Amino acid sequence: MTTTGSSSSLPEKNGSGVIQKGPGSGGSRVDKNRPARLRRFRSVVLWVCLAALSTVNFDAVAQQSEAGYLSVTGPCHLGFPEDHGAHPGFRTEWWYYTGNLQTAGQRSFGYQLTIFRRRIRPPAAQQGWPESPSHWRTQQIFLGHAAVTDIAGARHVFSESIARGAVGLAGVRQSDGRTTVFVNKWLIDIGPDSHRLVAATEDFSLDLQLHPAKPIVLHGDRGYSRKGDGAQRASCYYSFSRLQTAGHIRLKDKRFELTGSSWMDHEFSTASLQPGISGWDWFSLQLDNGMDVMIYLLRQPDGVYHPASSGTLIDTGGRSIHLTASDFKVSVLDTWKSPHSRARYPSAWTVRIGRHAIDITVNSRLADQEMLTGPAAEVTYWEGSVFASGTAEGLPVEGKGYAELTGYAGGMEALK
Amino acid sequence: MRPIALFFRLFVWFSWRHFMKHRVRALIVVAGIALGASVFTSVRLSVHASLNSFTKSIDLITGRSDAVLSLPGGRVPEDLLPAVLQQPEVSHASALMTTYVKAAGDEMEPFLLIGFDPLSDRPFRDWEAQRGTAGSDSPWLGLMADPFTVLLSEPLARRHGWQAGDNLTLAHDRDHAIFRVLGILKPEGLGLAEGGRVALTDVATFQEFSGLHGVVDRIDLKLTAAVSPVSLEELGRQWADLLPEGLQITSPSEAGESGRSMIRAYQLNLSILSFASLFVGMFLVYSLVALNAASRRHELAVMRATGASPGLVFALFLTEGVLLGAGGWLAAIPLSGLLVSYMLRGVSQTISTLFVRVHVDTVFLQPWEVLLSFGVTLLISLLAAVQPAREAMLVEAGEALTTARLQRSRKDSAGKMAGVSLALIGAAVPLSRLPAVAGIPLAGYVAILSLFVGFAMLAPWGLQRFGATVSPMLNRLAGVPATLAGRYVRDSGTRTAISVGALITAVSLFTALVIMVHSFRETVQLWVHQTVSGDLFVAGKLSAVNHFRDPAPERLRKGLLRLTASVEPVRSRRFGLKTGNFDYELDLLDLGSFLRHGRFVWVDGNPKALQSRLIDGEGVLISEVFANRTGLEVGDRYVAQVEHFAVELPVLGIVRDYRTRGGVVFYDRAAFTMRYADPSWSTVRLFFRQRPEDFDAALTALRREIIDRCGSHLEMVAGEELRAAILRIFDETFTVTFVLLLIALSIAALGITTTLAVQVLERLPQFNTMIAVGAAVEQVRSMVFWEALLLITAGEIAGLMCGFLLSYLLIYVVNVQSFGWSFIYSVNWKALAASLPLIVGTALLAALPAIRLIFRQPPAILLRDR
Amino acid sequence: MTDGNFLIQAHQLTRIYPMGRTDVIGINRLDLEIAPGELVVIKGNSGSGKSTLLSLLAGLDRPTGGGLTVAGVDLAAATESLLTRYRRSVIGMVFQNFNLLPTLTVMENACLPALLAGTAYEQVAGKAVDLLRWLGLEHRKDHLPSQLSGGELQRTAIARALINQPQIILADEPTGNLDSRNGKAVVELLAGLNRDRQRTVIIATHSNLADPHATCMIHLKDGEIAGRA
């Protein structure tokens, strides 16, 4: 077992784990009536964490000095299982799972479970700590998001759980080749052969066992994934693009035994997105011809995608091909207007990856998978299960996946 | 509807116009009632405000938790938090720590510092910061991110002029540190706790500041709906393996219950006391309505002759009473407003001194309280009017026919009334023996009322006897006018006599309170000098305001080991414990050393025989309050959970103790160390082994030595100063009581003025007849003066007797049942001897206007008028 | 004993006041029958029993012996509430010293018996004004008794006596406190009531003012009838 104290007291280095004592599991649901301000943008998690954790405006965030944090400026030299653990010197990190599952009777469900880590002060700030710091003293906050989409029941439920990375409330633990990321009662456990996800709230819970069907995929340049103009506008990013999944989901008092396929991302970075990016669309698709696709679109105010937008194509054997912005073309076919936030989100797309002869349309499987947060819905985004159909290399193809759409709701304005 | 309209028409014609004609009389009565009602209302509102603020503060700090994990007398290991969070029964858990701190430069007022985890606490407690916080982070993120930051409640910040971004120094019992103000709380949720005198900080900062690493005061739990209802006891059994020995799961509703019940008892006490003012006002109503009934006898007969039913006459006079009551109550509204602001301070100070710390800023006008005061005032006035209304009703229609009516030879009911009144006074004895109902000395209060009523009803018979006895003596001593006055007193009849009841009530209240407060003070003084003995008291800073719950700072403990040999230390550690809903303290002190220099004030047990057993740790001493609240007696076993230890010891004796919250259990510190564990100590008092020749110099030297060895972050009070301070605070707490008393006395004075004035007016023809048969004007005046003197003296004698009985009730029944303490009965003869003639003098002054009424008009006019 | 022809029937009517150890005789074994529409003048010295008889007739007092029936009401056996109703509806009373309520105006004093009988003020007010106008007091109706002369006071009292339209008017020395002019006027009024409105009028008086109008004169002495005319 790797034993380390409070994450922030470590010499910061990629691959070192954030180690917290004590396990964490179970779930918590935050009463929506209360000023719950914590929600996330997966792609702009920086904003999430700051915006959600604060009521601060965007400019202040953007100008905030990033000095003192470790930053991603080149290849990440990822090694496993160590790098499944935390990278506490970086400001932002997340472990992200989505999947499409069904019962034996073909009733379909989508789910997501994400645990974010956020460092709230650069490591150097630790010098201002008292001589013998309290066990509660930490610079790490952990935030969990869970959602379940019941396609047939046209229902989308979500919850969150937040805790400081101290006194066993939340953290990342590594031992015997296993990595456990936990926040309160929720946990993500990554072992050599399988992953386990546990989250429970009053409304719903999930308990899933996942087995990789393909090896780890390193995005960009060996995991170094560019997100903007400068070298430091980047993250370290890898995925399990296909995980055989079995387990159960409980909705209220109903329990469903499910099987299906999941996707896992693990990403960490420090640099914020550059100014002038108004939002972010992200797709993960698992096609029935055995190929998986990830596309990452950085949206500019004029609607044009920033050239740093990119993607990855994973073939049946698990080999990955990096896609640059010029390799694919995504256009919106239809939109959906949220009755909650009044925001208009794209709801159908065509995705063409010319070089690989992929031409598919992508549709949301349930229009309303919007995540509304806070009493005034300051931070609102769409995260949901999608369905794809079209052709790949001339043959008909279908697939399922997840999409994340940020920066459409008024909440984005609040951040500017 | 019509009969009612008709009735009011008649009331206006007959009664209202009569009131208007004699409006000064009516206004005096209304003023008396108004005073009584406003005292009653303002006292209740003031105590209610304290109760409200206490409850609200407790509720705000308790938040929405379903259960609370705590360790009696100690703290909970923080590791327990993630452990209980994993239990299926628990949906949320949050740790909380609190302590009173002071800001540098503000030695007077400590405020509550709350340490918590802003993230896990969110489901439990609401709070929000105002805009314009320091830094770019949200305030709760800032609390976590930056060590030694605080959020201040708005009143606290305003009071000190603190703003976001300021630095301020806060002191705790161990240390002081500089905090940065992150922001100001909105006046809602936690921002309102403690009357808006709170600061919030991150639990990490709290631990680093206080040095309390690894522990928290308590863990609040929210339980899963799916698992509940599980009883908390059952939950405790299920978690037996999880929870360390001694840890308790309690319901948050228990928090503050003992404080609340103390305040309620105090409220009831003051209510009864202030009710006395209303009761005195009742005599005023009685005398005016009775006067109307008597002086309008002929009109009543005409009314009856013209067809008015007796019921109608009765209703008219009853309505007069109600009208006076309602008028008094209306006039009381602005008066209460004035009084309440004065009372508020006194009342909340008393509650803070005697029971629990409260912070009160505002009074809320409670509809229930307004209704209550209206109802009580009206009822009192109605009751006061019943007897005169009955008299009026009995006026026969035939009287209308005769101009000069023969004096009805109605058998005076004085004797019959005396019988009833003796029965009432006698009833006080069995009533005082009854136990309290739900902590309220209900029977005791009924006994007080029956004493008041009994003595008032005894007045006619008493005056008869008194007049008959003194008039022959007066003849020799003071001549004819005095003799005539004596005769008048003898024959004055029920109406005059009952008016004396007002004086009896006020004087008895005065006597009883003088005796009670004196006994209380004498006893406290004895306690202060024997039990709160010591030449110098030393503790960590703010240790006292935090109830000495934590061991003293190490530097202090070590430094005191090396003190000069000329002083003997008595070290003490206190644990705040609970039995049922009753909060008390376990005081572990060096009994051997203590008993060499100080003593307990014993209620039960033999001090000499027990001394060695106490020092050997064979058992505990319990305070009287503790004994009365728990029912424990000498020989019973005291059982308690103290941190991780189950303590069970025999009760050796019962002693008096008057510290806040009153319940104390004393046990030897060394014995506790031997049997259980070293509790270390939180406060120490030092005794000079031999009284130094130059005491002040020795004390100064001792202080200097302590500062040299232990540093200056401590509190030192000289024993003399401490004892003086306790007595001063004690005296301050009774100002409210004496204000109530003064008002009751002034209402009684009003009563004397009206009664005598009315008597004079009624008898003007008689006076003229006296003049006609050769009396000098001065002789008539002298006669009236003697009447007043005799009535007042009689009232005072009866009041004194009633007061002594009342003081027994207050000391041995009401105080014991309300607060659990009694006092050594002690009469302040000097104060009584000085003040009673003063009351006679004041009452005579009140009689002056009546005497001056005589012959204000030439006698001839009066004769012709008749 | 009751005879329908008589409005008032007294049989062996006795009223004795116990005064300490001795008894004072008010009325002693008196027999009397008065038909409707009579004007009876009762005469006698002070203490002859005039007032006692009148108060018995008025239902203000109860006999200690014998029987008294007025307008069909057995006054000897009547309950207090029956007596109250009797006073309201059968009897109108006029006193020597007027007995007006000092806090009530002329108008209000006049209305009082009607109000006490449960009539609304609005209903009785018109009638009272008529009465006052007839008595020449209309301009005085809002004055208090203290502002009136003796004659006005007695006329107000008569208005009060008439307001409930009683069958019997009882007057106790109605002229006793009035000068001769006013006394005469009051007697004229009472006689007019008897003559024009067929009221039974019983006047107890020392004076001779009413004698010419009497249909029956009774002389009382020591509580017994000494003579009648």
C-alpha cells in the first residue's frame, strides 16, 4: 500500500497518489431547495469547480494566477496502475464513467458517475499553514456527480456529493494495485481486471462491475491532450473506451439488473481554458462494428470550433488514432429547447470522419437530460445518453454513447 | 342583537355618564389597572424574548439534525465521522465545535466561535455571507482554503466596526491568534445564533486555534428515511462496536431543554410577582364599583321601580368593572412599551447570571401574550366587580319611595367572611406541601393566592376588632377625634375594609420579598465566603465562560507546579454533564486542601464525620439543586458517564451551591485519578498557607510570579474581587423584582387615595352635622387623619403577618420547586423596621388629598344640596 | 274573592315592618276595591300608611298579610320577575321627589321604562316626543334633570309614567315639592289622564288640589281606613 499523508503535503509528481485514510462509499443527495451551488461542466471543469464553488465571475477566474500549480506542458509519461491515482499538484482532475445498459428485457438505461478533485490553493500556500496542522486541513475538495437516465420511463435523475479530502471523508487510496477514489459514501474502485462503481442517494443508486474490453487509450500525444493555443493549455487524458458492465441500478424502490457497456475517462490539468471559448461539446460513441469514437469540440462565440478541437478513433483491436479538427466535421441537425433553463441545446448531429469513411447521425435518446444546478440554475449543462446510426466504410453501423454540452444555458452568461 | 344594543344604550346613559361626571376617580382606577397590566405584560414579554432567543439560538445551532453523537464531559474522536457516515442509517454527518472567544480590546463580551466543515455541514445549517467578501473565492471555500479566517455575524461586525479583509485577534483559553475577516454573514440562519454574536470558522482552523486536534465537540447526524424510524437507543445498540465507551446518541430536541425549563420557571415566578400588581389593582376596581353601587342606591331603586330587573342592574355594574379593566389594559399598551425596554435588559441579565447565557435584542409582540394580558386584566376587573354588583342588584325597588331611608339593619357579614378567610389562610398549609406539577410549583402559587385573598377577606372582621380595641385607648391618648376615628374604623363595614386589602397585599408582598431576598443574599454570601474561598483564582483565558470544560494550558499547569511554597493550590476540573434533561457540573477538586481553607454550606449530612471520607473519595457531595432535581438523597448512589468512565459513587451529603445552573456534584480529584483516570485540571485557586502581613503586596507578588512562570494568557481574579463580583451581580439581578414591588406599592397608594377620598366625599353631610354641633374644622380633619392612620396601620400589621407566611412559601416551596434551591431563613429586621414606617408615611401622604377635600366648599351649600 | 269588575282588590291587606324588638304597622287589615277608570285620592297624615299602600299597589313592596290583586296579578304571591314585569306594564309611577335619573336627559328618562321592557329606542322615541310635546316639554327634551324646574321635572316623571301606557297611574305626593301653580297643573294633567284617557289614577297626597277631580276619597289613619267618600 502506498502510504502518504494529506495529499498536498507530498512532493508533487505525476503518478503519486492522493492517499486518504479510510474507505468511502454510499451516497448523498443534496436537497435541491438549498443553495446547492455545486455542479460541473465536465469539459470546463475548471469553471465548474470555481463557479460552482464560488459565486465569482469568470474574469476573476481567468485572471487568477496559475502559478504554483503543476502544469501539463508536454507528454505525460503515464504509467499504470500508479496514474489511476490522484495527481494532487494539478489543479483539476476527474474520474469519469458513462454507460448505456439494459435489462434482460431490453429496457435501456444510461448512467454517469464522476468524481472530481479540485485543488483550491497552489501547493506553495501550504507554507502559510500552522506548525501542526489539523487533520482537517487540506487543499483538496472532492465532488461527485451521479445521474441515471431511464429511457423508457423518460426520466433523468441526478445527485451530487461533496467533501474535503481529509479525515477519511474523501480522497484517493492506492494499495495492492487497486485505486479507490471516494467521496462520502460514493466510490470508484479501479483494479487490475475490473472497476467497481458505487453511488447511492435517497432517489436512486447504482452498483456496477466493469471489465475492460479494450486496453487503455492515451489521447492526443501519448496522453498529452491540447485544449488551446499555448503548450500549457492542455491536460493529461486517457480512457477505457469500452468496459463490459454488469450490476444493478435502483430507482426509488425498483431495482434493475443490467448489463451493457461503459466508457471511462481520467483527466487532470491545471491550465484554464483560454478566453474566447464559449462552450464545449464532447461525444463518446461505441459503434457496433467494434470501433469507438471520442470527439472534443471547443466552441467559439461565432459558433466556429476552435482548431484545437480534437478526437480519437479506437479500432476493434484497441489501437487509437488521433483526430485533429480537420479530420472530422460535426454539424447540428436539430435542437431542443429546455423548459427548465430556456436554453437551446443541439439534439441531433451529423458526424463525418472523412479519412475513416464514418458518416453517422447522432441523436439524444431522451431530450431532457439537462443538469440544472443551484437555486437560480447558475450552472446548467446537458449530459446524456445518445444513439448513433449511419455508415462506416460503407457498411451500416449503429452505436450508443454519451454527449456533454456546456455553455448553452444562461448559466454560462453568469460566468462571463 | 337588540337586547345587547339596548343594554349598551342603558350602560352609556346610566354608567358611562356617571364615570364621566367623576372622571378623576375613574382615571385613577384605570391608571392603577394600567400599571398592573403593563407590569404583567412587559415582564412576560421580556422573559419570553429571552426564552425565544435562547430557543432560537439552540435551534439554529442544532440545525436539521436527527441525532447527535457526543461524549458526556468530553469530546468525540473525529475518526468517528467517516465511520458513522458509512452506516446505512446515516445519510449525512457533520462535525461541530464551539467555544466562547474574546476579541482583543473587548474584554467585556465574549462571543461564540463555531468551527465546522462548510462542505459536510450544508444539509444541516443555513447561512449566507453578504456580498463584498474578501478575496475572489466564495466565503465557504475561503474558510477552508485559508487558515485562520472567519465569517462574522452582522451585529458583531457592526458593533466592533469590523469589515471584510480586517485582521483581528481572538483569544481562546489556551492561546490567541490573528484571524482575517473573510466576510460578514447575512442576518439569517446561523448568522442569528446567539443573538447574532457568532463567528464561523473552518473546523481545521478551530482545531489549530484551540489545540484540540483529533476531536470534535459533537457529530450531528441526518438519518436515512428508509432506515428510520429507528429509536436512538436501538441505534446505539446497533453501533455498540463502532462507538467508543461512553459515547451517547441523543435527540437534538434535548439540547437546551434544561435551560428552557429554567427560564420558564423564572418566567412563571416573575409572572406571579407581577400578577400581584394586577391583584392590587383589583382592589381599586372593587372600591370604585362599590362606591358607585352605594352612592347610587336611590337611583338604583328608581331603576328597579321603573322596571329594571335585578339581572340588568348586576350586568350594568359588572360591565363597569369590565370597562375599567379594558380601559386599564388599553392604557397599559403604551406603558408596557416603555417598561419592556427597561425590563428586557434586567431580565436577560438575570437569566444570563442565574441560568443560561442569553442574548436579547428585540421583543416580539406575541398575540398570545397580548391576549393573555387582556384576558387576565379583564377577568381580574370582572371578579372585582362581582361583589359590588351583587350589592347593587339587591337594592329594592321600594327604596325609591322613601327620601330618607331608614338605615337598613343588615347583619354585617364580617364574621362570616372571617370564617372563609381563615379557611383560605389555613388552606395554604396543605397546599404548600403538595409537590410541583411538571416542575411548576402550582400548589405553591395557589397557596400564595389563597393567602392574599384570605387576608383581604379577613380585613372587615380585623378592622372591627382593631377599631374596638384601639378606640378606648385613643380616647385617653389622642382625644375625641381619634376616638371617633377608631369607632369609624370599627364600623366601617366591608367596603372600606376590603379596600385595605390592597394595602395588605402590597405590604405582604414587600415583607415577603425583603425577607426572601435577604435570606437569599445572606445564604449566597455565606456560600461565597466559605465555598468560593481562596485568595487567587487562576484559569486559562475564557475558561470560565466556557464552563472550565477543558484542562488548563500546559504552560499554566507546569508553571504552577513550581510556585512558591507559601501558597497551597486547590485544583479543580469541571465536567458539564447531563442527567435526563438536567444539566449539571461534576467538580473534581482537591478536597483535602480545600477543606483546610474553605467549607461547604451543608444542607444534609454531618460535616465533621464526613470530612475524611470525602477526602478519601468514598463518595460525592451533591448540591441542593442537584438533589432536588434528581431526587437523590444522602445514601443514594450517584451514577454518571464521565467521558469514557462509568462513575458510580454513594452520596455522602448535600450542600448549597448557587452557581449558574446550580446543579453540582463534588468529588475528590485525587480519588478520581486513582479510580478512573487523571482528569488534569482546568482551574486552580490558591490559598496562602498563612495570611501574609501585607496581603496586597503578597498577592501582587504572587500574580507576578505566576505570569513569570506561566505567561500572561490566563485569567487571574483575587478571591476578594471574585466574591464581591458575585454579590454585585446577585444584587443586580433583583432590581427587576424591586421595580415590580415599587409598582405594586404605588398602586396600593393610589388605592388608599381613592378609598379615603371617597369616604370623605360620602360623609360630607355628616361632617357638616359635626360642625353644626360644635366641632372645629381642625377636629374633623384630625378625625379623618386618624382614620387614615388607623386603616393604614391595620393594613400594615395584617400585611406584615401575611408577608411572613408568604416568605416561608417563597423560600421553602416556590424556590425549591422552581429552581431547586432554598435559603437559610433570615429576616432583615433592620430593613423592615426602616421601611414599614416609611410605607405608613407614604400612605398618609396618599391620604392627604382626601383630607384636603374636606370643606373645600362652604358647608352651607352642601346642606342645601341635600 | 276576585271580582272581575274591580281593577284593584285588597282583602285584609297588612304590611308590618319589623323594627328591632317592636313592629311598626304600615297597613293593617285593609279592604279596598277600586274599579277601572276611577280617580282615587288617598289622604292621611304622615305615617298614616299612604306610602305603604302605594308601594304595595306599585309592586315595590310585598304585603305581610292578606291579599292584593291588581289587574289580575296576585301581588302577594308574585315572583320577583313577575313583579318587575308588572311594574313595567301595569303601573306608571309618579314620585314626590320626581326620582329622575340624573345622568339621563328628559327624553331618555321618559323612554327608560319602555327600554327596560325591551322596546328599541327608535320605536319608543316617537311616542316619547309626542308625550313630551303634549306635556309642553318638547324644547326641554335634551336637557338633564339638573337643568329643569320642579314643574318640568314632575311633568317629565309623568311622561316616564305614561310611556308604557299603563292601566294605573300611582302618584305619591306629586305636588309635594311644587309651588301651587305647578302643583295645580300637575293635578290637572293627572285628572285629564283619568278623564280623557280612561286611566285609573291613584293619588296619595296631603293637599286638597286633587279633591275636585276625585271619584273616590280614602282617609287613612294608623294604617286603617278612617273614612271614604
